Amino acid sequence: QVQLVESGGGLVQPGGSLRLSCAASRRFFSYNVMGWYRQAPGKQRELVATMTSDGVTNYADTVKGRFTISRDNAKNSVYLQMNSLKPEDTAVYYCNVRAGPISYWGQGTQVTVSS
């Protein structure tokens, strides 16, 4: 069983920044994809950004140029630097790791962008 523990959410004003962190309870030695998804009230969960174990990134159009995903394989961790935050970025952000046919999810961390 793999546990993903997220941290870094909170309340921030429009235009501000936050950095989310996610640590997995074990290392993945084969090809895998680590990433972030978000779910706003009344909406479906959506992809924010992913990064493969060989460094290929993918971003939602709505966050390109504002968010940056990174990972530290030695620490089994993935990060999301969020800049120029907008009220529409308000959501619960979930960490995800896909390794083969299995997908693991964190418990989610709330990000609220409001003045």
C-alpha cells in the first residue's frame, strides 16, 4: 500500500503564490507519472500538471505559464509551484501517482484564492 501525503495548501490573495508538496511512502523504481489534479465545488476533478519519471511534463492550458511541476525521485516527492494565482484556481488539490495499472491518490489539500 502506498500513501501520499500532501502539504502546502491554504488561503492566498489573487496574484499570490503557493507551493504544494506531496511525499510518497515508498519509491517507484519503474516508469511512473506523478502529478496534481484539482476539484472545485460542483465540478469534476481535472488534471493540473503531470511529470513522468523521465522528466516529461504536461500542463492544463489554464495553468500554463503560471504553475510549475517538479519532482525529486530520491525523496519520492512531487511539487507544484503556483504563481499568479486566480480565484478560479480555488479547489482541493490532489496528488496522484500512476505506476503501471495502479493509481494512487492523496487525501487532498485545500487551496483558496480570495481577497
